Amino acid sequence: MEVSVDREAMCPYRLVLEHVTSRWGVLVLMELTDRPYRFGELRRAVSRQGRTVSEKMLTQTLQTLERDGLVHRDAKPVIPPRVDYSLTDLGREAAGQVAGLARWSKERMDDVARARRAYDEARA
């Protein structure tokens, strides 16, 4: 018999960690650090990072980060509709942490490349 487990209730911090460090979560947080974006321009900015994010995936990512209190969605009642996305204070804090990890990754890439080569050579 399979038992249903509420992952969020079991380890809520792990779920937030998954959201912040997800493929698109990281890129969204990094882009929104600079300024607020409209949906289309955020999609283009995130896609410039090397991979194209679909509208559906970006929407899901933004909704998840908004639910976690990291992203603010500002819908203006104008025609055509205008929606801007920005970081909350909590989101800026998370983005700062992600930026630190990104800097570390960049600075240590030579070490990682050496480790990968050594690993691959040992397996060959």
C-alpha cells in the first residue's frame, strides 16, 4: 500500500531550496536582481543565458517563487494588461546567496575541469 506523503510538510526548507536552485529559478533570481521585468523581457533575458525557457515553464517558476515570497507580481489594471515582476526583500536575499554560489562556480571552474579529467581518465 502506497502512503501519500506531503513533501512540503515533511521538509519545507528543502522544497524552497529546490525552487531557488532549480534550473530556471536561479536564472530568474539573477535577472530580477538588476531591475523589475515584464514577462516577455524576462523570458528573453533568461533565454540569453544559453537555454530557451518556455512560457509555461517561466510562468510556473514565477508562480512558485511568488508563492514562496521571493518574487512580487505587480499587475496594473491597464489595457493592454501590464504585469511587472520584481524581487521582494526575501528574494533579494536569496538572489545574493545564489550569486555567491555562481561566483564560486566560476572561480573554481578550472579545478572542477581538472577533477573531471582525472575522473574520466581513471574510468577509461
